[in-house]
Amino acid sequence: GITASGTRAKHGTIAADTSVLPFGTVVQVPGYGYGRVEDRGGAITGRRLDLWYPSHEDAKAWGRKKVYVRVWRP
């Protein structure tokens, strides 16, 4: 699909609360790699991220995790 910022979703596409992490913010997530905030969602509020995976099964395999991430703001 197409993200809220107008890009095509792919590995590295991250959804975040854009009042916390604006579009273009680069995030390093342990076990996932680097990504860029390019989308937002109603359930993604505060200090939560939603990582793009190619399938629902892959996303479920990752699950929910609490991890420390590195952030580079635009």
C-alpha cells in the first residue's frame, strides 16, 4: 500500500505517532534494522512503532516487543 507520507510500504517502513516522531525520522530497531517513519495509524500512539513486514505471519512471528531503539530526527 501507499503510506500517509505518499511512499510505497516496504521493508524499513515504520508507522509512528508523528507528534512524537515526525515523518522522515530514521530509527534503528534491534532485530529489524534501520527504517524511516513514513506512516501513522490510529492505534500507534505515544512511544509505539509499527514495523512493516511482507505478511501477517511474518509480523506475528516478530510479535510485540519492548526494545530500545536509536533515533535520528530529520
